Amino acid sequence: MCKKVCITGVYGLLGQNLVKVFSSAGYDISGIDLLSEPQPQEGLKEYFIADITDEKTIAPLLKSINPDVFINTAALTNVDLCETERAKAEALNGLAVGYMAAALPSSCRFVQISTDYVFDGVAGPYNDDSPVNPISWYGATKLMGEEAVRNCRKDGLIIRTMVLIGRIKGLKPDFIHFIKSSLESGKAIKIVTDQVGNVTLASNLAANIKCAVELGITGTMAVAGSERISRYDFALKVAERYNLDKYLISPILTADLKQPAKRPLSSGFTFNRAKEFREIKLLTVDQMMTEYDNE
């Protein structure tokens, strides 16, 4: 019997990759997003326009869809905007997760996508059970979402990830595209040296989420690229891979950017749980770049 998967944020980078991975394995896919006139997406069986922060709308919708697996990728991810639009961030990243977690039957596998921003970035990399301490409102609201899942879903799965890259038409260019297009046009760019973590290929993350669902993994687990690297060093790798002028890339510190939200600087994951499962593939930077070029 074909299982039904429901994905929120289905037209985002991770959402579209999840559709590809699950539909290719024979799952029926239902998607939820806010786009009123989206482009057709192969593998997406049914699409619903809905605001997940509206409990009176989202709860009955989820009950009518009645999925076997539910994956919430929807979030307000603009870290600086979260500082100024605090109520919106709390509603989308925190309260809405609680609405959805409470609305779905206990038989449904609930997967919540979270972030390394639940940590302060003082002493990374972090284990899956490391103490949390968000230093931005984005991180605080994503932690609210995590707690909502833990409170409502005994068999829920929280996937923490970070720095997604990938090529999907119709979406804002990713970090690799920004580096490549800037250097190809001869534009000098400044990249931070003191933000360290794991870059993650969205298609690989989607495949690993599918594995985690099928393995019946519950609780909290970090899934990202296997190598911890600074944003600056990653930018240099991009320049070298595409034979571009790396001397156009200048180092800068995060504090020099004077951004509204604090960033966890020494971040990243140890993957203590993910490494227990041979089916979950954590890619090196070079492996990710190869797969990225083939997308």
C-alpha cells in the first residue's frame, strides 16, 4: 500500500527535494505552501494553499489529508527579519508547529526540520543531546517548535541541519551560486572567517530524511554535510573548483557586518546519532560539490 507524505513549505529548496526523493520511491505526496500560482512539480500529487499559522484552517486541512508521514519544512528563516518581526517568527516557527503536531493522529510520523541556531556557537561542534542556548530570536522560535514536537509527539523526529545548498529553478540563488556569479563577473566579495559549521546539500538531506523515516528513528538527530568548515574556506573551495579568482574573496569578521541578529560562530555537529545508521550518508564537501554539479 502506497503511503501518503505531506510536506509543508513544499516549494522551498528542501521541500522540492523531498518531493523528488519520496515520490521516486512510490509515496503519494501532498504539499502545503503559500504560493497561489506555483509551477507544476513532478511527483506532487495534490497541493493546498494554506497558512500554517491559522489553527482554524490548518488543523482540519491536515485531518482531511490524513498523511502517514508529515514533514514540516516551513519556517521564517531570515534570521535578521526574525529580530524585527518577532510575532510573525514566533507564530510560524513555534506556535504553528504546535497546532500541526496536535492536529495529526498518533499514527502519523511527524518530522520537524530545525537548525543549529538553537545553540550559542560558543563551543561547537555539538552532540544531539548538547544543552541548547539560542542567542537570536530565530533560534529561540525554532527551539519553541522543537519543544512543541516533544510535548505532543512521543515518536516525533527533529532533524537539525544548517547552511543548505542546492539548485532548484525559481528559488533564490544559494551560497555557491552567489560565489560563482560574483567571481565570474569580477566582483570582489567579503566572506566571514569566524562562522564555522557544516554545509548541507539539500538533495542529500532529503534522502537522509527519507532513510530516517523508514528506519523509524525518533527523537533529535543532526543531519548535514560531514565536514566542518568556515564560510570563507568554503568560498575558497568554490573558487578553486571552478577555476575562478580566489583573490577576489576577502576575509571579514561577523561583527564587522553589524547584522541585527547574533550568529552562532563556532557551530556544527558531531553526528553522534546519525553515524549509528549506515543507511544515512553524510557527504564530504567534495562529494557534495560533485553531486551539486550533476543536479
